[in-house]
Amino acid sequence: MKLRKVIYIPFAIIIFFTGYKVYYTYYKPLNNSTTISAKVIDKLHSKDKYIVEIVEVNNKGISGKVIIEEENIWNLIEKDREYFMVLNFESTKMHTQLFSEGAVTLQQIDILN
């Protein structure tokens, strides 16, 4: 009887930790980053939140709002101008399309023309 306990307890612990590891890696939010060429359609601002609305240059179907973390950067962005942007967003699955889940924040920006 003692031998069974000695075998079952480590086996149960291994199963528990394996299940926890699989669950944790599957449901952990992923931090995604993507680059796009986009045209700024509108600039929005309220209190301490700075947002630009964009539409992708190459694929007109992709559009959405991007959060700008610094007011100085938001002030330098011009309406109706094209930019090369590096965007960051969180999702629950890999290969998630941009603007489909959660907030999108700006990491880097550069003028295209």
C-alpha cells in the first residue's frame, strides 16, 4: 500500500504541473507587434488620452484607432499624411488580425513621403 502512495503522489504532482503549464501558456495574452503603412484620417484627444484614426494604405479594409502615449508625438502627427508605423497590441491567440482585439498602441512612427 505504501508503494502505491509513493508512486501516485509524484505522478499526480507531475500531471498537475503539466496541466498548469499547458493552461498558462495557452491562455496567456500575447504581445504582438506589426508594421504598416497608414494614412491618418483623424486626430482625437480627451484629457490625457491621445488617439489617431488610421487606414492602411495597401489594404483599405484595415482601419482603426491607435493610442499615442505621448502628447508631443501626437502634436507632430498631421492629418491626411501617410506614415510608416510600428504598432503593438495584445491578443489571446497567435496570428490575430490588427484591431480585432483590445487596444493598439504606437511604438514607432516615420513619415513615408
